[in-house]
Amino acid sequence: MKLQIKYNLSDLDTALAVARDTKDAAAIMEIGQLLLLHYGIKVVEAFCKEFPDKKIYVGTKISERPEETVD
């Protein structure tokens, strides 16, 4: 069994801190749409640099949490 953890926060520094704390448990790290919308490709680059040995998935859609997404 593999655990996939989705980091769907709006602040990159906080997301990276949480990811550092949970990296040993996560086989797959997923970047949520809020991070992607706020930071674009920069968030993908940051996760890949910080966690080079992890699988990084990127998920996006704007139907969840629309108030925060549109903000």
C-alpha cells in the first residue's frame, strides 16, 4: 500500500513545512490546486527540489473551494 498526501494549502512555506514533517509517510506527494493557482510552476519546482526522491503529482480544478480559488 502507498500513501498519497495532498498538500492543498494556500501558502508555499507552510505547505513545504508540512511536507517535510510528513515526507517519511508519503510515497506520493500531491500539490493541490490552491498552491498551483497561487504560485504556478514555482511550487512544482520547489517540491521537486526539496523532495527529489519522491513522486510528485499535481492536481488542479476550480470546482472545490471556489471562494478561495477565485480570490
